[in-house]
Amino acid sequence: YQRRVHGNVDLYIPRKCSATSQLITAKDHASVQFNVGLIDSNGVYIGDYKTVAFHGWHRQQGGADQALNRLMLAENILKDNPSEQGKKRRG
């Protein structure tokens, strides 16, 4: 692929796993990348988002859910609710 002004342009842009900071290879077909929408105090989407990517190995090991929660807590996107941690699930 070439552009007239700038010459050759790479089509593949490498990504890093948000949880481990490891490079996600082009052959990692189990990897995912998604955007988490930001909201205001009323719960209304403000038009901005945070991009998160996980490589396939991390997803296969079952760590992506916990890593997503940890990342969102660190960014103050998700609020920590300590009263929910002690409760047991019924059912």
C-alpha cells in the first residue's frame, strides 16, 4: 500500500495488552480490543472512551475480567463498592 505523498505505509499497527503490556502479535486471533464509554455523574455518555486490549493468552487463562476491573478502578471509571465484596451470591 502506498500513499502519493508519504511513500510506503504499514497496514499493521502493533498493539499492547492493557493488562500485561506485552505486544499483541498479528497472528493472535483470540485477542480483543474494545472501547469503554465514559459517563458523567448522571450516567450519561459524554462522548469519550477508554480503549482496552487483551491478548488471547490472557483471555484463555480467565484473567481478562479481573484485569478489566482493575484497570477501570485505576482510571476511576469503575467505583469500588466495598459493601458488595462481603456478600455471598444466592442461587
